[in-house]
Amino acid sequence: MSLITNINKVFDHRIRLGIMSILMVNEYADFNMLKELLEVTDGNLASHVKALEKAEYLEVEKQFIGRKPNTRYNATQLGKTEFKKHINALEKLIQKGT
Amino acid sequence: MARSIVLFYFVFQSTLDMESKDYLKDISEIKNLMNKSSRFISLSGLSGILAGIYALVGAAATYWLVMTYSNGTLYLDGWIFRTVLLILFAVAGLSILTGILLTTRKAKKNGEKIWDASSRRLILNFLIPLVAGGLYILIILNQQKYGQAGALMLIFYGLALVNASKFSIGDIRYLGYIQVILGLICALFPGYGFWLWVLGFGVMHIVYGAMMHFKYDVKK
């Protein structure tokens, strides 16, 4: 039963896992980059980003590039630690399952 | 009480089996996204083979020129030297052009964008050691220190490959190590510079391009 304790409810969604995967290997990613890589709609992505932001797993940084507003995200230390725990738990579950 | 625990256990077990397949899919998707977002993987192996062939043809032409018209010694002025330089630039230009064309084609096939954050990062990290080295070589050539230029080109090219490998197919790193080692040997034995260039820019590109081609392009 202890297996399940490391499974993180916040990550319990394909898109959220995707966002975190991208932020694990990139210093930061902007909204459009996430959108293109994950192939999701604006609204859908925004809601998942918000959930991760609320858990303090990622930070939002708003800035202007020329005149265009640009929103970019980076993973917090907490977010990275939790993501690693989650992945380890997933891998253990898979080993048990097969 | 005990029965409900047992029941719960069975329900839990069966959902676990069902979900483990999804988790497996999750993990593979995570790996895929990590690679796709940080590495540009559409480098074409075929373009490596072709670059090597251009280099060998260029080397053969140079060898023939120097042997027939200059008794085996390359003097640093006159039309032979200028022709050799021309061959050098032609080989480099053709290799870059072929690389861009074939890589664009492969990226299109992979559904990867040719000009995005990952390819920009790859090019930037490749160019930093290469441009620094190139400028350095121009400076020492300008000071009439010709002896080490060939070795330095191999070394800096190798370092550029090692640096770029973090943002592309990781295997490029080993090609970089080989070029650096050949460059160091070239610095020790400048007399064999020509053959080390043939080995580094010609043969190694063909061998490596072929390995990449069969490892990544043919399988799919």
C-alpha cells in the first residue's frame, strides 16, 4: 500500500505531466512552446498551468519581448523534487504490475 | 470489516493492472517530450556521409595538384595555394548546404520544426567553440604562424561537436572526441597533417554518418 503514497495527485493528468517533463529539461519554456509540444488548446493548457502554479511546482514570469507580452514558466525546486518522486513511484508501480 | 478490506484489495489490484499500462505510456511520453523539447534529433546521417565524400574528393584533388605542379610541397603563395583554399571552402560550403537540405527534409518527415528553440540552441552551442577557434586561427595565421592551424581546426571542430552533442543526438560527442584526439596528434606531427585531415574530416564523417544513418534512419 505504501506504493501509492508517492503518487502525486497534482500530476495525475497527462498534460500536467507533460508540462513538468518539459520544464525538467529546459530552464524555462513559454506558453507557445508548451502549446506546440503538447498539442493542446489555450484554455486547456492555461487551466493545467494554473493548477501547477497553485501547488507552487512552477513559477510564472511575465515580460515583454518588444511589444508582445510573453509568459514563460520555470519549474521550482519543489516541483522538480515532487516530479522525481512521482516518476519513481510510477516506475515501481509498473515493475509490480508486470 | 475483513471482507471489505479483501474486496478493496481485489478492486485495487485490478485497477492497478489496468493502470500500469497507462503508466507505461505516461513514462514513454515523458521521455519523448523531454527529448523533443531539449534536443534537435533530426540531424541527417546521410549528410555526414556526403560531407566525408566531399572532403575525400577535395583531398584527392589537392594531393594531385600539389604532387603534379609543386613537387609535393605546398607553398603559401601562388595559384596552387589559392586553388587549394578554394577547394577547402567549396568542400565546407557544400557540406553545410547538404547538411541543411537533408536535415530539413528529415525534420519534415519527423514532424519536427527546423527552426525552433531546440535547433537554435543546437546551432548556437555548436558555433561558440567553432567561431572562437576560427577567429583564433585567423589571428595566428595573420601573425605568420602557420604550423598549428590544421591541428587547431580539428581540435576546435571536435570541441564544437562535443558541446553540441548535449542538444542533439548524444552520439555526436564521440565523433567530437575523435576529432580532438586527431587534432592533438596533428599538433605533435604536423608533417602528417594532410593525412589526419583526410582521416578526421573525410573517413570519420563517412564512418559516423553511416553509423547514424543505420541506427536512426533506416530502422524506421
